[in-house]
Amino acid sequence: MVEDYGNTAAVNGADARRFDIKLMAEPLELSWHHCGVTSDFIGEYFSRACDGSVDPVDARHSISYMINEILENAIKFRKGGNIDITGSLEGGTFEILIRNLIDAHTAESFKAHLATLLKREPGELLLERIEENALNPDSTGSGLGILTLMSDYEAKLGWSFASGHVSEGVELTTYASLRLS
Amino acid sequence: MEISTNDYRVWTEGSTIHYEGTMRLSGTDAYAPILEAMNSILAAKPELITLDLTSLQFLNSSGINLLAKFTIEIRKQPDVGVRVLGSKSIPWQSKSLRNLQRLHPALELTIS
């Protein structure tokens, strides 16, 4: 069964410049380091591939920030296993697909979170979430990654949950695209 | 006060807090020592606290949460002013720092 939330249609076509990276399952600390290095590498690679109408400094940063935030979530919430990353660029639009496995319980709570989030204006929700975090000193995660991407970067995001047998977990594909300027 | 790693450095000079490098810490707990250092400046109730971010190349969303949380702490103390210095050449600052001003309209934001 597949359940989609947000924008899950691939934006870039067959002619896009693209490449794939696979991050192997490693201990958290090493994965966290790989997350930063991978985001910076993809940002650097694609910002140099943009045409002259795009500001390469802004493109490099925006791509890197977007991938870093989605990869941080993939690393924090994955149910072991590798993380597959496909980046592509076509006509000034950068798109990333990040695929990893999560357990069924994490999938259900994330779906409920997305259903609420997608009904709201992200900038407004971002401020609400910040105020809530400030009131709750025990909260460990900020939950601001997705909201900053939508509000501050105008990224288009989507999530596809594919599940078969419960014990195998749920395959989550996160779609994210940015119009570079 | 100074907190320094291979990736970033945070230090204070009077009531100015400087940030430098790339901060991608893993969450609220990891940022706690930095927040503690920032709160110790606020505890002295200076007239003006300056956050100098002009050398902070990258900050993840957990780090943005740290700045936002501190802004809310300052907002509770009407006698303490706050000024945030950013750089136009560092893209995240033009995109995300305005949120601090939305949280605390008296915050003075200069991105130059």
C-alpha cells in the first residue's frame, strides 16, 4: 500500500542532470558527519552546474540546507538500513529524493503530523512551533526543519509511505524541490 | 567564555556573543551548553545584547531553534535590548533571521 502526502510528483524529467548516492548504515555520530559532508558536496556539485541566471552562492546554500534537514530526519528516524539519495537539476529546478526505512509506529505518527501541518500556512506554524518549543524545556527535537524549508526557502515537499509486511517496516520517500534564483 | 570545536566557535566579549563556522549539532541537548553560555550573559541584564552571526556560515534548524528560544527569553525582559548582526553574503541569514524579529519586534536586525 502507498500513501502520499504533499507534492510527490517528480518535477524533473529524463533529461535532467542527475546522480545517485547511497549512505550506508553507520553509527549515529558517523552518519551525522556524513549528513553534513553529503549535503555540502551535492550543493557544491549542482550549484556549479547551474546556468548564469542562478546565483551560485545562494544555490549552493539552499541545496545544502534542504538536503541536510531531510537527511538529519532520515538518520534520526530510520529503522536501520541504507539511505538512497537521488539529486537532479533541470531548468533551474533542483530536486532531491531521499529514501529510507522507518518502523510502522514512526510512520503513523509522522503521517498524523503531516496531515496537520499541510493544512496550515507554514510561516505561521513555524512561529507557533518555536513558541511551543520555548515553553517545553524537555522537548529534544525542534521540528523546525520541514517548516523552515517550506516557509523560508519556499521548497515543495512530499512524502510517500510504501508498506507491505509490518515487520519489514515502511519505505519512506521524501520528495523536495527548489526553484533556484 | 569560549566553546570551540573543529567546526565552530562561540565566544563572548562583554555582552556580545560571537558565532563562527558551521553549526549542525544534533538537537536541543547538543545545543544546551551554548544556550547556557548565552543565558549567562542575559542573567547579568545588560542594556543591550548583541548576537554577531556575521561569520556563521551554516546553522541547521535545531540551531535556528536555539536563537529563537533565546530571543523569547530576552523578550521576557523588557529592559534588555537585543541586536542581531548578519551578513548578506551568507544566504541562510537573509532567509531565516527575520523570524526572530517576528517573535520579538523590538529586536534590531542588521544584515549588511
